[in-house]
Amino acid sequence: MEDKLKTLVQMHSREADTLQAPDFLWERIAAKLDQQQQINAQPMRRVWLKPLLRVAAAAVVLLVAGIFAIRQWQPANNMASTWANYPELQQAEAYFQPMIVAKVQRLEQIGDKALTAALLQDLALLEKDYETLAKDLRDNADNQQLVKAMVENYRSRLQLLERILNEIEQKQSNEKADTQL
């Protein structure tokens, strides 16, 4: 097979040396070369574009994280300054919060798990209402109705806990009395 190819090339080599390529062929070759140069030039642009995009993405992430951190810090700061304007709210919080925590701990000790879980859900709803009121108070300063509603929210939570604890304790004392008879 190689011999046939070799002889074929030797026979037509003289003809190939004398033939000239048509002009349109050189135009096609030049166009393909231009396309190759354009394709090869694009990765060079991407070489500096990729690190630039990475830096830009990192900057955007840092910017978003910074804004998020500032927004997280800012409401707490506003909350403290808002509460400073309302001493009755500070007093109510100082009075009710420890009592509510103590009652919840007592309930967890003596109550059954299902009842405690349901009650904690109700308390979470009241806490969410309180947070909504607190947000409204920050946005709408000097509103005594909001302050009263927030204090009443604390009272409601405490009353709910006391009522449930009394019922549980009464039920337990009735059960003890029944077992002693």
C-alpha cells in the first residue's frame, strides 16, 4: 500500500510543482486564518476577565454581608434607644421577663410534654406579636398605646402561664387526694 502511494506521489510531483492554486482558495485560507486568530484572541481576553469577575463577585458578597450585618446591629441599637424613652416599658420588661422564664421552667418540670409544647407555641405567638409591637414603636415613636399594648402582652403571657400551672397543680393535687382515698 505504501509503495502505491509512493509511486503515485512521484508520478504527479512534477505536475504539482507547476500548478498554481486559484485566487479564491487563498481568500478562503486567509478568512480561516482570521477566524483562528479571533478564536485564539478570545481566551486572552478571558484570562484577565476571570480574575476580574472573581474579584467583583467577592466584592459583592462582602458588600451584601456588610449591609446585612449593619441591619442586624442597627435594630438592636434602635431598640435600646427607643426603650430609653419609655421607663414604664423598661420596668415592665424587668418585672415580667424573669417571672415568665421561671414559670416556663416550672411548667417544663411538672407539666406533660404535649401540653408544654402547645403552651410554648402559644407563647411564641405572643412573643411574635410583641416583636411586631416593638417594631411599630420604633417606627412610630411616642405612641403610648403601643407601650400599653406591649405591657399588656407581657401580662397576657404571665397570666396564661399562671392559669396553666394552677390547673396542672390542681389536677395533680386531686390525683393525690384520689390515690390516698
